[in-house]
Amino acid sequence: MNAITNLQSLLGADVVHGPNEADFSRHKGDFLSTMPEHIQLLGAAYPRTTQEVSAILKACHAANIPVTPQGGMTGLAGGGVPAVASLVLSLERMRTIEEIDPAASTMTVQAGVVLETVQKAAEDADLFFPLDLGGRGSARIGGNAATNAGGNRVLRYGMMRELVLGLEVVLADGTIVTSMNKMLKNNAGYDTKHLFIGSEGTLGVITRLVLRLFPKPRSVNTGLVAVKDFAAVLELLKHAKAGLGPNLSAFETMWPVFYHIGTTELGRTPPIPHGHGVYVLIETLGTDPESDQTRFEETIAGAIEAGVVEDAVVAKSQKESTDLWNIRDCPGEFTKVFWPQMSFDVSMSTGDIGAAMEDIEKRLKTRWPEMRTVFFGHIADSNLHLSVKLGDGAMPEHDIEEEVYRAVGDWKGSISAEHGIGTIKRPFLHYSRSPEELGLMRTLKAALDPKGILNPGKVL
């Protein structure tokens, strides 16, 4: 605790709060996880600059004080929730947009800038930052990088890893590593930023980023189609890629139970009647409104004529587009009709998803016949989501997780497509990573954080 007092003397009580000086309740949980009751926070730090982050980590490293970095706490795997007694390091005050460079199509920001703020700043500059997810109003861009966030547009623009050109990061001992690269091409040795993107704050604390921007879309076309089965989904995906090319930005697949919840159970009129095998929301982003709309409608019409699509609805307004997306985004409303539940974020080869889904459902219902399963996902980028609910509300969580992740491992998939590992998925990481891969991860952790003070208890 002397280190906390020393930090207060060095940086001020406004930056570093002791354990009894504030209400730290907002630092104790994310969307799904809560800090164990027996753990006591040692304090919280709210730096405004990279140099202050460096001073905090240097002091904590010297005193062997664990540090839990935090962003907007919108995670779903416990990555920002303290797992041991530690100092919370919140990046929430580091929210400056330092530069927008139209020539380079980049934005330079501090890690605490909220994702929605980044999106709006890009739009005001007549540019576009494509990362988008449900927590956009709270999630912070440093946390998006630390978890390699995915979201709804990965099909076209890639994960967060593809949207970061440069980073500034502070290592466990306070060393500042600045590589604020703005070039698309830079092969000067190891690209070290990739060590920290997706590392969930276990190898270093990201403090500043150079983000990649894109031309602002001038057209958006959205449609919902119904197909017979997953084989038809794959044929539709092939057809959509050929007809829509690089404009294809979303291909969201919903199985019947999910579609029923997102419409009828939540009081919405189904835009396409129930009774089909699978429903797919398709969206394009383009730069030529007239030709983009024509191509979109002709592509869907061609799929109907080819017998791939059984029924279709094309949005004619922004409201209709939003209404279609509200169906896909209904997991945010599950607390009304599908609760308590457990959710899973996994991935496997796109062609395997249909059979893997049936296998997972069979395994679960063999053990828990009364279980209700809901499947949906970003199928074109190999991501499958699953939510499960038992009739009596009792959820043997570990057993259910073991069953799902063992199946994912059997299909040579990943136990985490976009949510990270955190603490929730740590016991199951061996289903997706070989002993040699895990050994290499531990080698990197030991090299960059030899005392193990950074986000202890996470990932490894």
C-alpha cells in the first residue's frame, strides 16, 4: 500500500485513489462477470497521459502490485474484471482524438476514446471507421484493440487487428514503446503491435492508437431472405459474393428459434413468415447509390430465380433497414423472454458450421433434454453464436461449457471468435490451442511481464 501512497504523492490524489476514497463498484464487473466478493481492490488510477500510465506501472512493478487495465467494461469474457486484489488502471480519462489525417486516411487517438466517438469523428471528416458492435456507446477503442473486437462488418473490413496501423503501449515495468505507424506498408522488422492486439492487457497497456479509416459509404442496402437449409445458406453466400463483390458487408444468419424470438416473442411482426429453415440478413455498403441498389435487388432476384432463396424482403427506407437489424440485434433483449441463459461465441470453418451446430445441439439435448438452444451468427466470417436456457432456470454452467467447447475442439474450431478469453474461457483454451502454442504464449508472457503483474488470472 505504500506504493499507492507514493503514487498519490507523485501524480496526485485526483489520479490515484486509495481503497477507501471512492466507490469502485463500476470497476467490479462487465456485462456478464462480477468480481468475486472476497477480493478487495487496492485502489484505482485514472491517468490522462501515457507518461502517467508509465509512472503507475513502474511503481507497481517495483512493489509487485497487480494491475487490472480497464476500458469501457463492455466485455463478455471477464477480461477487465479483477481476478485478484489489484490496482484498477482505468483509461477512461485518456479520451483525446489527436489527429485525423485525410491524406493517410488515419485517425490518431488515445485509448480511452469511446468507439461511437471515433465513428462520429470519422463521419464528420467525410471518412468511415468500420468497427461496429452493440456496446459502441460505452466500449473504448483501446479495449477494442486489446480484445481484437469483431462486430458486424468483419466480412468486409476485418477484425480490429486489420484496423490498427500503429500503437503506443506501456510494458509492465513502465517502459513506453511507441510505434505510431501511419503507413500501409512497413516491413521494418517484427510488427510488434500484433503482440498487444488481442492480448487483453496481459502483455502491455495500450495507450494510443493509429486507426485506419475508409471512404464514407454513400449507399446502404439491406435485405432479409429465407432459405431451406444450411446448404442453401452456403449457396446464397457464394451467390452474394459473386453478385455484390466487395460491397457485401454483412451476412447474418438466424435459425428459426432465434428468428421467432426476435420477431413474435418480442412483439414484432415477422417481415417474412415463420416456417423456413434459415433466415439471412444481407447488407451492402457502397459509393454509388443508384447502381448499388440495382445490383443488390438484381442479386437477390437472381437467387430467387435460381431456387436458392424462398422468400425475401428488401428495405426501402432507413426505418425498414433498422427494423430488420433489430431482429438480428435481439440478444440485447433476451432478458425479457430468454433468461437466465448462457451465451457462447465460437468459430469453425464456414462449411462445417451447419453440421457442427447440429452436433452441438445433439450433445446438449442428450444430457439436458429440456434445454432450449438458439443459434445465430456472422456465418460468412466463420462465427457462430449460441445461447442456451434450461426450463427450471438452473444452469450447470461448467458442464454446459465443457460440452460446447469440447465439441468445438472436435470440429477444430475456436472457443472464442470475437469475445476473447478473459477468465470465463481460460479453463477451456486447450480445446483451441495446442500445448506448443500455449507454451509459446507463456514464453511471451514471461518475457514481457516477468513478475506477472499485468491483468493476472486472464488468458493463461
